[in-house]
Amino acid sequence: MTDTTHLRIVTYNIHRSRGMDGLVRPQRIARVLTDTNADIIALQEAVGPGKSHGGHVAELGAALGMGWVMVPTRLYRGHQYGNVVLSRFPIVHHTTCDLTYRQCEPRGVMRADLLVHGRPLHVFNVHLGTAHLERRSQAERLAHFVKDRRVRGPKILLGDFNEWLKGLTTELLSKALKSVDLRAFLKRRRTYPGVFPMLHLDHIYYDGAIEVLRVELPRSRLTLMASDHLPLVADVRLLARDGADAREA
């Protein structure tokens, strides 16, 4: 017997909750995310707890009614700063892999292990560097981390890959994982910068018993202003085939 679970996932670089108008408004980011009606959200450039306030992440989690886990890559004005996964499903474990290249800004990929109606799902959230050689090194480590055979079950990799044109990063990851081809779903595929998107930096990859049903790139006055990226939204079907989940967990 074949069973399915439908999920809505989002990847979104929220730019420290600073909009294109220069104003820091985490509540505006919360409105964008609420409108997506997502089950699982991967955020990049998120501000966590620190010396002056409790952080934007806790505010977002409370507004959305979602559990969350954060893996900071560095400090930003005395606050944790980095990648976050929010989920309507239990987050049973999380870990990270350091992707920092030489003296460049610290980078990393986090893995959150979710339990979706009793089935395992591994969500990877990444924000790669801006330099070509930096991303080349990071892509190799990222592909190795995601394809670790000891981590069994379906996997989804989301994030800001900072690759302006298809290059080595896309090539390496496309060999290791399936890529969501936005051309099959969207006429407008650019996600950055917010008000007048010219580049496609945000991507979704997957592996295992997952089917991509639909992809959206919400464009409204709110999303064009809230961050310097647009949220990338995908509806997917998590498949369970003849006890495959039990064997993969």
C-alpha cells in the first residue's frame, strides 16, 4: 500500500529582518511567512537571542505557532546570527557542518531531523559564500554532508546558494541530489534583490521518496519590501512505499 503526506516548505533569506526600506521589522517577515501557510521553513540571515533582546527568531516562532531550532554561524551586534528551521512537526535532533572557507565569513549548513506523522524527514538549511573559490570548497563539503549514508530517509536541502549563474556548486549538487527546476513551474524565477529581482540565488534540492507538486514565488508589495530576497515556496509529497520509512529510519 502506498501512502502520502503533503507538505508546504519555504526557504527565505530574511536579511536580518531588514526590509528594502531600511527598516527592521520581524513582524513584517512573520506576515510574509504566515501568508505562505508553510509546514516547514528554512531561514537564512536570522537574528537570534543576544545582549539587547530575545532575538527575531523567537518572535517569528511565536507568531507562527511553530517550533524552531537555530544554528548560529557568528555573532551580529552581540546576537546569534545564522540559519533557522521552523516546523509544525517535532524536531527530534539537529546538527551542523562548518563550511567556513579560510578567512571568509563563517558559513555552515544545519540539519534538522523531523518526525512527520511518524516518518523521518531530514531538512538541510544552508547559506553559501559569495566568492567563487569559497563556494567551490563549500559545495564539495555540503554534498558529502547531505549524502552521508548513515542518515537514512528522505532529505530536502534548501537555502541561499549565492550562485549568480549555474556553476560548480549547481553541478556538484545536481549529481548528488535532485534539483527543483523552477522553469517547469514558474515564468518569473528570480528571487534577489527584493524590489526588482534579477538573480536566482535560492534553491531547493531533494533526495529519496519525495515528489515536487508545485512551486511558488510570492510577489506582492509586502514580499518585495520585507527582505532583499523573495520567499521560495514548494508543495511536496512525502511518499511512504511498502514500509520504506521503517527501513530508512
